[in-house]
Amino acid sequence: MKKILFAMMAVAAAFTACAPKAETAQNEGAVEETTVVAPSDLAYVQVEMVLAESDLFQTEGKALEERTRTTQERWARKQQKIQNELNKLQEEYNKGLITSLNAQKKQESLQQQAMQLENTMQSEGRALEEENIVFTNRAQDLLRRAVSEVNAEKQYRMIVNASALIDADTTLDISARVLEVVNRLYAAEKE
């Protein structure tokens, strides 16, 4: 049994020792091919600017932001109203202006209102979040299609998001062209 185990280990060691030499021999004969990338092969897009200035954002995006803001303000007003009523109830109870039984009933009613508001906030919040996801997906799709159209002739070998850049020549910025195409694609979608 030991003889078989030693024989298998010897064979494995032999294969292992030979493998790197074979790879090295193959790699020594191969000429590594490199490609020089010219500045005209590169471009960047200021994605945040394109999306913020797009007709899609100016119409639907701002409307969604406004709807979200007003909904959150409405929730805050209702929460404040319930809190004010709880404070008033506590004050009346402390002054002896209301019986314990009436205070308890009113407190239960306010707690129920608070729970209903919480449920409403959750359902409306989910709906707003879903609208936001759909809007974001539409914007990303328009941007992706616009970049593809701008680079339809494969003029650029690489197009990057400007937010990842530390420094770049402004002549490589194709954001204005991408914005034009995004707006044209959005207009076509609306028709």
C-alpha cells in the first residue's frame, strides 16, 4: 500500500515539476502583442450632468422629486399633529382636566392614528421608491442607448464616466453629444 502511495506521489511530483517548464518554453517562443491606444480612442461622459440636464429629468424627474418632497412634508405634518395631540392630552391629564378613562381612550385613538399613518407611509414610500427605480432605469437605458449611438462607428475604444477621472483633456468630453442624443431618444419615446 505504501509503495503505491509513494509511486503516485512521485508521478504527481514529476508532472508538477514539468508543467511550469513547459509553460515557460511556450511563453518564451510567443511574442507578446501590444496595442497602442491613441488619445482619439478615448472619451468620457459627465453622466451626472447629462442626466440632470436631460429633458427626461427636467420634466419627469423634477415632478417625481416634487411628489416625493410634498409626500414627505405631508407625513411630517401628520406626525407632528399626532405628537401635539399626545402632548396636549398628557398636559390635560396632568392638570386633572380629563379622567383617566377618557385619557386612555383618547391615547388609544391617537396610537391607532399613528399606526395607520405608519402603514400609509410604508405603502406610499414603496410606491415612490418603485417610481424612482423605474425612472432611474429609464434614464440609464436612455444614456446607454445614446452612448451606443454616439459610438456607433466604433470611433472610441473606451468611453468612461467622468466621475472616475482625476484629470482629462476637455477635448475628450463627449457629454454634449450624448445629451443631444438622450433628448432626441426621449422625445421619440414620448411620441
